[in-house]
Amino acid sequence: MTMTARQALDTLNFYGADARLPPPYDKLSHSEITALAREEDLPAQEERERIASEQRIANAPNALRRVLQEPPKRPTPKRLQTYFLRQFERSGSVSDAAARTGVTTRTVQRWRATNPAFAERYNTLLAHRAEVLEELALQRAAASEKSARFYRGKQVATVERHDNSMLMRVLNRFDRAREREQAKRDMDAEVERRVAAEKAQLLRNEQAYRESIERTFGYRVEAEVRKRISEMSPSMRLPERPFGGG
């Protein structure tokens, strides 16, 4: 049984330098065998893409009808918000979706601030849009220039050359996004720490104030008692006992 390029690649990945491959794979590099394996996988991949494309085409009439639907004839806030979200999902542009809906971007900002359900759906679409753009950037970064490799007059491999500069720009963008997310988490943690510190200080101040009030009240009560005793006639005062007397 002849070994396929995919089987050769799996064997090479599993055994590493100890792999024993039959001709012509024994004279090919890892990258060349990988290229051959990818070419073998192309028919199955194309079949999956064909099925997915047929499903998208089948669903296109409903999607197109939703996209091309005119703004609601009775423009209640809820209907306008639903229509805006559909347009935003289609175009990815807030200003374009707002213009098609017949509202301003300031209105969209107010919806986000006052309607949690709308804000959640908006943020979900925004995150999905970012994922689509990132995937597109990765696909462009992974684009390659192919060149054939021959062995004894026969093409045995196709070598791919990638644009590493584009890939580095994409990776740098992801790094900056992670840095921004980490900075946001650090800021949230710092805010929580300061709030906890302020709360603890307020509790200490409140306790000190209560103790001060209690001391002041005790002093005033004692002073008032002494004053009333001094105003009493000598006959009404209790006789003073000597210190330590029985």
C-alpha cells in the first residue's frame, strides 16, 4: 500500500527525526511534505466549502429580504432599534446604519445608554465584526506565493512563501489589543482597590465620630450632674465619706 503525503506527514510529526519514510518522502523536507499533504486535502476542503456555499445560497433570499426591508412604517423606538441592528450587522458602520434607519448617531448612543438589551445586542455585533476583520487580516497574512519543486523531472512538492511582514503587523495588532484589555483589567482592579480603601476610611471616620460624640455626651452629663448637686441645699446633699472609711 502506497503511503500518502498526509500519512507521511503524520508519521514525521509523530516520530520526528526517527521517522523512516519511503521514497520519495525520504528525500523531502518537512515543509515540502506539508505542502503535498495540503494538496491532498484540497478536494475534501473544497467539498466542505461547496456544501457551505450551497447553504448560504439557499438562505440568501431570507437574508436579502431582511436587509432590503424598508424602515418600519410605524417607527416606534423598538422597531427602529431592531432595524438599526439589522443594518449595522450588514454594513458594520454605525453612521451608515443610522442614516438608513433615519436617526442620528447621537440617538444610537442614547439607546445604548438607556436600553440594556439593545446595548448587549450592539456589543455582540461589534465583537463579531472585530472577529471577522481579524479573520480577514489573518487570511491575508497567511496568503502565500507558491513555487513548484521537481525531483528527477517530476513535480513532487509545492513550496509556499508567506508574507511575514503582514503576519507581524497582525500579531502586533493582537498584542496591542491584549495590552489594552490588560490595562482595562488593571484599571478596574485599581478602582476597586481605591473604593475599598475609601469605604474602610469612611467606616473608621464614622467610628471615631461616634466615639467622640459618646465622650462629649458623657462629659456633658457629668457636668450637668455636678451643676445640679452644687445648686442643691446642704441638707439635701449626701454626707461625704472619707476615702476608705466604713
